[in-house]
Amino acid sequence: MYLSVIIPAYNEERRLPKTLEEIDKYLRKQTVAEASPHLPPRSASPRSVYDYEILVVNDGSKDNTLEVAKSLIPKINPSTGLRVNAERSRSIKNLKVTGYEKNQGKGYAVRFGMLEAKGDFRLFTDADNSTSIDQIEKMWPYFEKGCDIVFGSRDVKGAILDPPQSLFRRFLGEGFGFLTNSIVGTWGIADSQCGFKCFTKKATEDIFPRCKINRFAFDPEFFVIAKKLGYKIKEIPIYWRNDPESKVKFKWMVNMGLDLFKIRLNLIKGVYD
């Protein structure tokens, strides 16, 4: 398996189908002739250049996320070997659905999916599809140069936010970034919170079993661990479809801060060694 796309999902019955269809459509159409020259060499046959899986992690959703996701898995007639739900719009190639009954938090869901995935490269992305899957093409040149982790950023030169964030949201983001770097030492990372990150298999299997944060500050935690273990990290600009209606709750900010101090304490105690 070459590429795993992991999507943590909590109460995403409405947005998940469209996101899955867009990811599936893009990965299916990547023929050898069309693909990025930075991809590893492939057979000249006109098949998909990506051997891939799409893994949805149902994080104890209270709505019909699990049922909706499972309904999109291709169903095969054992007698004919043909798909029963063969309509392209209602069947997602190589889709797998996993998860658990009780909500554990996005950090736990990402960790669960990344470690269950089989890909040589493992990308996790958000169910709202704020960053489209084609942005992954920007990552391959850096993996080719030896990077272990490449992640999208809204805060480096060249990033595009459509529409732009409000001044208040920018202030919150920059403030959280400074707080994060100050508490856990992730200097050099401008945007730890963008949900579009890709890891090599080796980095995944070394970093994620050490993670402890299940909910809010899980991204800074794996950057802390990656830096501690000496992995090569690259932050790249991406195109981000901004949702101006999304809200930041005060409770979330408090919990983020508490998680950062937990990470700092774990560093002092040698938990990540």
C-alpha cells in the first residue's frame, strides 16, 4: 500500500460523503502519465499511480457517521465478483471504516487511524475537506529530499486562505502559536494546527505510539516527539478553504493550554524518551 489517507470523523454524516468522493475521484484519476514526476517510479501501464486506501475513523459519533461511511464501501457480489453498489457517486474505492463506540477525541482518532493504516506514506486530513487532496502533490518533492514529515500551513509565505481569516482569528492563531512554542519548544513551526499532515511509515510507527494527548493539543505533541527523535520536518504553504462560520470556544482554548502544560510535564518526566 503506497498512500493511506486517514480521516478522523465525529458527527460528520453531512460532510463526509462529499469529502470521500472528492478524495476518491482525485486518487483514481492519477495515471502514470499525469502524475507528479516526484512520485516513485511506477509501471508504465495506465493504472492508478497511487496504490491507496482511505481510512475513516469513527470517533464515537452520535449521529449516523458510521452508517453513512459504511454505505460507501464497495459491496461485491460473491457469485459474479462485480460491485453491487457500482455507481461511482455511491461507492468509494479502497474505503475502510474503523473506530469505536465511545468518543475519545480527535487526537486519539488520528493516532488510532495512523497506526492502523498500511501505507508507506500516511496522510491525515479533516472531514470538512478544508484542504483538498491535490495539495499532497506539493509534498512529494520534500519526501524525495529525505523529509520524514511534511505538513500544510496557513501561516507561511505562499499560503492562500479563501476567504481570508478575520483579524481576530489571526490574532488567536498567532497567540496560540507563540504560546505553544514557548511552553513546549516547537520553535520553527508556524502553524501546528492545520489538519493536513503526511508522515512516512517509519516516522508514524516511531512517533504515534509515544503520544498521550487525546483531544486538543495532539498536533504540538507529535511535533515535540518528532523533534526529540531527530526526524526531518517540512512546513509548506497550502490552499485552505476557510469556513468563516466556524467558532472557537473559550473552553477549547483553556483545554489547549492545559494540554500544552501536560506535554511540558511529560517532557520533564521523560515520558517521550
